[in-house]
Amino acid sequence: MRIGLFGGSFNPVHVGHIKTAEYALHERSLDKIIFIPAFISPLKTSHSFIAPRHRLNMIRLALQGKAQFDLSDIEIRREGISYTIDTIDYFRKEYRYIDLIIGMDNLIVFDQWYKPDDLITKVNLIILSRGDESGFKKNKYFEKAIFLNSPKIKISSSEIRRKIKQSESIKGLVPEEVEKYIINNKLYKD
């Protein structure tokens, strides 16, 4: 089975996450993509995240009816800082073929990840690119990466959080059920 692992803070999950994952699923001929929310991302330790249960619930809602998408709470259950190498080792017990799907923003700092050289021996490093790799300071991992010219979707979780704080609409930025969940649970207001 060919799987893709798609990690992140998903704070909150949004339409851009879903669309780019769908694109990667088809472009890479994967059997499924597993969304893995981080408990604490090593490079985002200063960020504040809403409770993990809310992020898990929103991803569950966003993935409803999408048979080739799955959700793992492995990093949430593990707690602490989520190192990708530990997650890969966990999934390699069951799967031999793994695409690690990350964005260009993560590739730029991939040399700062925990054990990046070990990591790239265990996975295909798939980059959701927007078509222009120029202008970035390239590290050695650019040569080892496989670039997907993914759809250009200008949505960010930080922009969604800002809009919610300012009582602006987020309609169309997150799946409808996720929007209802955010409103009903009064998330990102303070």
C-alpha cells in the first residue's frame, strides 16, 4: 500500500489542506493520505494551539466522506514535541512505501528538523510547491525532494484565526462543518 503522511498543526484545518492533499493523492497515485496533527511542532514551540481534541474533531469533520483520507492521533497521544522521525518509524511498522508531504516553507528549514538525514532514507520527500523555487535559500534537501506543482490556494490558518478574532467571515476558507464547529465552540476568539 502506498501512503502519504500529511502532518501539521492544523490550527485550524482549512480548504487549502484538503485540496492540496487531494492533489497529492492523485499525482502520486497513493492509496491513502493520513493527516497527523502535531501535539507541539518542534519549530513552532512559541505558538499557542487550541486544545488537541478540537483540532482532531475539526479534521474528522473535514475528512467526512473522503474514503482515501484518514486521521491519526499518534502525535497527540505521544504528547510533547512531535518529531517526524518518530512518527515515520511508527508507520514503517505497517507500511513500506511512505510519501512525506510537506510545504515549501518546511523544506526551506528541513535542515533544522530532527535527524533529517535519517528521515529522507525512510520516505519520499514530497513538496507541495507553488511553481517557483527561486528566491529561497536552498539546502541540500532540495536535491532529494520531489516537487508537486500543487494548486495555488491562498489560505492560511493564521489568517483564519485573525478573521475569527475580528469577527470576519471564514465562509469558504474552511469546510462548512468545521466552520460550524468553530462557531459552536467559540474557538479562536480570545
